[in-house]
Amino acid sequence: PDLARLAARVGFGGVDWSLGAAKTAGVDATKALCAELRIRPSIVNLPMARPLPFGGDQPAFDEALRALADDAAFTASVGCDRMMLVLSPTGPAPKAEYRKVVRDRLAAISEVLQRSHLELGLEFLGVQQFRAGREGGPPPNPFIWTLPETMALAKDSGANIGVILDIWHWHHSGATVADILPPPASRIVHGHLAAANAQQPEERRGDPRREP
């Protein structure tokens, strides 16, 4: 509630929100708060704890899907129509093998979210440091860390799955404006805006962002 009040006070029309806190407050209280503040609950994280959704065994994933159905219904009932999920730029297996696992589980998630008319946005992490692995550790398995590959995965996984267009990660992935132009607007689920410092790729880290 404090985040929503702050967002409304400084002029935002929407706010990223916490599913756990909102469920504790309930549908009516959450809707009343948003109506009072004239603010929209814009997007919420996919409620699956690590190692899910792409790790863990199949029974655990199936159980999480049943819980997701309830969370999706709650999300829709408070006036939000989208969730988001961050993709790791590396995986536990070779890329082709891991992509199949990710695609199959995203397809199952897509089916659950469609029942509540929700979209899912996938966010890629373009910073070189995130792809490097731990110092002294084994070489990482590269996965997906660019807009075009994230878009391709989304299209393979479900009609209601798209991308989070994070301009900061787009910039640090070495992309160009041409990478943004092909995707249909319906596949861009949400946007993150930040400005970046002038740095070489090997100098970039995960945190320093500047106001647009």
C-alpha cells in the first residue's frame, strides 16, 4: 500500500505490486485502494519460487500450476492483466536442451494464465557480467539474453506470452533500434525505462541506472 500511495503522489498512473501483500488484504481492499488513488495495478511477478518454474521435478511444477490458477484469478479480479518472469541468461544444460524445458513449461503456464485472460512478459538480462559465470567456476551454458531470442521463445510458448522491453538491458545486450521494430505491439507486455552510464561492456554491472 505504501508503494502505491507513493507512486500516486508523484504522478504515476500504475504501480508494480506484490501478490502476497494484496492477497492478505483481499480483493475488495486492494481494488478500493487503487480506486482511491486512481492508480492501476500494472504488473506482478509470476508467483513461483525457485527452483521453479524451470527447475524442480514435474510433480512440484504441476502443484505450482494448480496454485497459479488461483493466483491468476485473483490477479484478474483486482484489475491486473499481466505477470512477468525474468529469464536467466545462462542455463543448467546446453542451450537447445534447456530451451525445450523452458518452452514446455512456459506453454503449460500459458494455458493456466489464459483462463484468467492474463499475459506473461519475459524479461531478458543483457549485461555481459550476468553471462560470465562465477570466477573460478565452470564455464556457464549460454542461454537467452537478447530481445530477438526472447521474442522467439515467447512466440513458441503461447499466444499470451511476450517480452518485457527493458531499455537498459536492451542497450547492454549490444542491440540496435532495428531489434525493437519487428515485434508486434501485442507481444510487448510491459516496459522498463532507465538510462545507462557510458561504460565498456566488461565494466557494466547489474545495478547502476540513471533516470531517463
